[in-house]
Amino acid sequence: MSESPKPPVHERWAHLRFSVVGPLLSAPPARGELQAALEALAAKSWLHPVTGAPTQFGVSTIERWYQQARGAAIDPVGVLRRKRRSDAGRQPAVGESFRHALLEQYAVHRGWSYQLHYDNLAAVVRADAARGPLPSYATLRRFMHAHGLLKQRRFPDTPGGRRAAARLEQREVRSFEAEYVHGLWHLDFHHGSKKVLTPTGEWVTPLLLGVLDDRSRLACHVQWYLGEETAEHLVHGLSQAFQKRGLPRSLMTDNGAAMIAAEVTQGLTRLGIVHHPTLPHSPYQNAKQEVFWAQVEGRLVAMLEGVADLTLAVLNDATQAWVELEYQHAVHSETRQSRSSVVPKVPTSAAPARSNALRLAFTTEERRTQRRSDGTVTLAGQRFEIPARYRLLSRIAVRYASWDLTHVHLVDERTGTVLGRLYPLDKAKNADGRRRTLNPGLLDAVATPAVPSGIAPLLRQLMTDYAATGLPPAYLPRPESLDLNPNSEETP
């Protein structure tokens, strides 16, 4: 068992003083024997509450403690505590002029350390003696800590960075934990500290993808990759976590390009997983991941220091063994249970996941215009053929992952139903001249008339209505356009 923490100094002093005068309180001396009892206590040695060295106290001091404790009816130990100084917390050594200089300097340089602030203020005092005497470093440090003048992380000088700095200064930061296992997952990438040797003979820094459960701190999936943080790596690892542990209710990530890619955000929505991106420039919201990275570097990577030619395959094998046989079974300092034992005991909200459904889910849905000439659409600079039965659709919806064009699906944009797969245009195959027969359309059910139908019905109706008005035609006909009928009684 771990030792209980020591009480504060003022409590230790009170306990010591009470132990000195305690025998006088439990067995008060007879009349005229108090002085002899005080002298006997003054001759004894006691352990100093701070240094632990043997020390003695005078008769008058012990008598004062005795009178204070005897006069307290409720808490005789409390009255023996050291009195609080009347100027405690005021720090008169920090003068008004010096305090003003410190506040001005801190307002501009909030990311400086205490020592850097002290050194620069010492230069100010040397240049301007009117600032007053320079307090000690300990006094300056206590003053800054008491007034919340703490070292702050640096934010980029952008509108988003300034908003994040103001939010961190004005809003409190609280720890949180999901109520159920798989109610919230954390996901992040970590650049390893040890390089691996690739088959091409290059030393490359690997990238670790970690998916953790918030409630149990269980490692749902951990895997190393080569290259940058991409949506392809994220989906590859996250899909394995889903197949191992089921679907969580929500997922927290930062705002990296891979985390906010269309394939990822749309895929999480289709799977019914709420995506909680952290606020910009606020990595402390995903701090559980940082704790996990420290364990990875401190134990796993440290045990691979003796491997001179570490490869990605060996690194991943070692990582899986360490995660499943050590990390998952280690007792967590807060839950007091191993991560693997918490999972069956705490209610879970995970749902099962299938590989085919995950592949289709993590795609981006886009609209394309079908070319009427050959029935194709263009995706990522490559043309894909549309089945002839959908030749009448001018705008179509397709789902695909930008890193995998082998699985492109045609979907109904109203319902999201998959209508079929699309394949790249093969011009060499189409050069054989063979073509499929188109499915019958509505026009095929109408018989074509054998003779011309004459004037269209609408125009015939207009001509009849115009003639019914009784007005002459609004034009002068030419002689050659007159209808000369030899049987007519009129002469031209």
C-alpha cells in the first residue's frame, strides 16, 4: 500500500504542540506543581515537524501552548496552529511600479517562463532605478502563480489562434469520461521516435494510428504506417477497430486533413457515429491520446532500442503483442481495474460491423453529368462507363474513395440505394464492334403511321380559330402564290 500524504506544515506544528502539552491536559498537575511539569517538558527533545531534527522548547513557550489549548472548549488542536501573517498574500516586496512592469511584460509575452520574466525584469530595474528594488525569484514566482500569471502555450497569430487563446483564458478546462464503454472513442496519429528500415534501403519515421475507448482506455486498434496522415490510413485502421470492437456511438478527433476528409465524415454519418472534432488549436481536449503515446514511447519503443534494423513488420508485430498482453491487462490508476476487465463489466453501446458495409460507408458521394455521346462520367481524371439502362439519367450520383477507384458505385441520390458498380472505360475492348441491344423504350410500343399525318393538330386548330375571326389574311400574296383553279368562275 502507498503511504498516506503528509499533512500541511501548519497541521504538523499543531500536532507537535498538542503532543507536548497533551499530558498536562489529560492529567492536570496539582496546585503548585505546574512549573515543575513545564520544566520537565522543556528538558525533553522533540522532532522538528519540518526538518525532523531533535529540538527543545522553552518553559514560557510550552506554558503559552498549554493555556491556549486549555481555553479551547471544542478544538484544542486547532488553536495551536500557526497564526496566519497579517500581510500573507499581499507580497509587499513586489512594489506597485514593479508590479505594473510585470503585468505589461506578461500581457505581451504570456509564453515566457518564470525565469525569463525575472531576467528581463532585472534588466528593466537596472535600466530604471525608479522601478524599485528587485524582489527575489521565489517572490516573483509566488506572485505570478497567485494571480494566475501562468505560462501559456503559444498560439498561431491567426484569427483562429487568437480565438483559441481567448477561449482557453476565459473558459475553464474540465476532465470528462463517457458513461458507457464504446460510448466515445478517441483517434489520433503519432510520429514515432524510432525510424524503420524500408525495403528500398531508406530510414523512415513511422506513423502510429491509435484508437482508444474513453471509458475503459481500451486500445481498440493500434497500427504503424509509412507516409503521411491520410484518410486511407485512417479508414484502414478505424475499420479494423470496428470489426474488433463494434461500432461506437461517437468519435473524437482533431481537425487534421485526414480526419475531416469527405470519405471519413460521410462514412461516420452513414454508420450512425457522431463525429466530435476538437476545437481548433485545442489538443488538450484529446489528452487521453497523449497519455497513451507516452506509454508507447516509454515502454514499447524503449524495449526496441537494441534492434538496429527495425522494420515496419517487426514494429507492428511487437506493438500488437505489447498492446494485447501488457497494456490491456495493466491496472489503470483511476479505474483501479485492467482495461480488458472493464469492458465486460461496464454497459456497452457498440454495434457489430461488417467489412463490406464499412468499405461502402467510407466513400464520398458526388454528382456527375453523364455524357450522352458514350454514356460515361469522369472521376479523378478517369472515365467510367454507365450501364445502358441508366442512359436517360443526365445527373447521376456515385460513391467512391479517392485512394481506391476499383470500387466505384452508382447510387440512387434520393434513397442512397446502391444500383451497381461502375468500371473504367476500356476502349480497346469496345473496339471489337460488339454492342448490346438497348432495352425497349416507350417509343417501341407505338406503331409508326404508313402515310404522313399532315398538319399538326395544334396548327390546324390555330388556323381554324383565325379563319373564324373573319379577318382577311394579314399579308399580300404574290401572283405566283395564288391558288389558280381552272374550274373557278373568277378571273385573275
